[in-house]
Amino acid sequence: MAAPFVREVTLARRIADHLLFPLNMWLSDDASQRLGLTPIDHERVRAVLPHCRGRLLDLGCGNNLLSRNYGCGFGVDIHPYAGIDARCDSAYLPFQDETFDSVALLACLNHIVRRAETLIECRRVLKPHGRLLVTMIHPLVGFFSHPIRRPHDPDQLERGMAGEEANGLTTRQVLRLFSDAGFRPVLHQRFLWGLNNLHIAEKKSAVGGRQ
């Protein structure tokens, strides 16, 4: 199981994380921690944690780091990672309507083949005005970063990239997916030298007359 994520870090560590990011990209989680840096995968958790609220569902959770640090979450993945709470297809979630207050998809929407169906399912399991939290890189960033991160990415090492997957999604693509699934964007923030994006959207009260 991955090492615990540190919620609060010193200003010195934040500066080091920022300045040494180009080096950190090439390091494994263990190597980053040995050097006193925040692992790249943990940076996404650090960006998302302050925006989680209520009961959280983390889709494509991998090592389930977000849920374990948030404390009121449930992590699912289609692959049998150690530490997940359940294994399921994101396009067919085994939860009742309006079960969660927040749903997160960290660095995974571009790897989900049925993106539209997945986001419709996210909307279904969210409570009214529930929030969707998505981190996503631009396709060009993914084109360069995926080969760099490949030695530390179980998905790439064990399964590779399927033809329907993408290196990333543009902000325009993400916003279109949000709109089509019945979400209203409320926040867009960049992090990690502006190379990554946090998109937050809210479940609309109705889509085409549906509640």
C-alpha cells in the first residue's frame, strides 16, 4: 500500500516541489519521498482534497490515495489494484441514485473508453448540486509525460494504452463532456507548473426534464 499522503506541507517543501518538478517527473513515488519531495501522483490529491465534500466516490482510484486521505470516501477501479474498495466498470456503477456528494476522476477520464456514459453515471449517483472533480492534462502534455512516467505507471507497464484512450483532453473537450452529461462548470484551476488542470462542475437540477 502506498505511503500516507501528507496533507499539510511546509512552505519550504512547496517551493522545493515547484522548483524540482522537472526532476520529480522522472522519479518513482519512493524516490521522491526519499528526496523530501511530494510524489507526482500525490500532487493531484493535494490539489483535489480541499474541494471534496460530504461522501466521496473516487472513480479510477488506483491506489485509493484520495479516499484514504479524505476519510469519507469509497474508491473503485476497473482494475484489481490493492487497496480499492470495489472493482467495477465506471459506465455501470453499482450504487443507488443520489448516493454521493462528490465524485472524483483523477487523471483517468482520458483512459476511460465510455466517457459520456461514465459521466452520466456520475451525475446519477450524485446528490442534487453534487460536485464532480476532474484532473486532466492537455493531450500535448500527455504525449511527452506518459513516456517519462511509464516506468512508474502500472497501467502503462501491465496494460499499455488502448486505441480508444487518449494522452489527455483539452479544456474544451472536458467542458463539452460536462455539458452533455448535465453538469455546470464552476471552477478551473491549473497546478504543477500549469501543466495539469483541476475542473470542478456541479450537477444541474435537471437535464431535458430529468431530475
